[in-house]
Amino acid sequence: MSRSLCWLSDEAWAAIEPHLPKKQPGARRFDDRGVISDIIHTLKCGGRWADCPAEYGPSTTVYNRWNRWSRRGIWTRILAALTEEG
């Protein structure tokens, strides 16, 4: 993934990563940092999930991760961690 496509600084990523679900054995996953960057990009630009840049992974993966993490309260923990980080 190109660094120009990543919306997260190394410091922000270090604060976020501990709050993400652990990878499940055998499940093929796309890079969480890239997916989060795509979610930020989509929400910031007000775009549609279907228009996500392909560099981040399939738009269905990005949307499903946003939806699943929202239901599990992961975004609340991520935002709290980023707020503490400053």
C-alpha cells in the first residue's frame, strides 16, 4: 500500500492497533491499517462504500469491517484511544 494512501500516522496506528480484534486462524484478511484508511477516506469525503479506492481492498471488505466493528464497539474504543493520544 502506498504511504500516500494511508491516513494514519505511525503514532495514531500505534494507539489504534491494540484495540483491533485479533486475527482469526485461517481467515484471509486485508491489512487493517489500509482498511481503516479507506474508512476514514470514505467518511471524510462523504463517498459511497462502492467507490472505495481499490488499493485498500474490496469495498465490501471495507464496509463489512466498518459495520462489524461498529456493532462490537471497536470504533468507540479506537476514538477514545486517539483522543487520549492527542
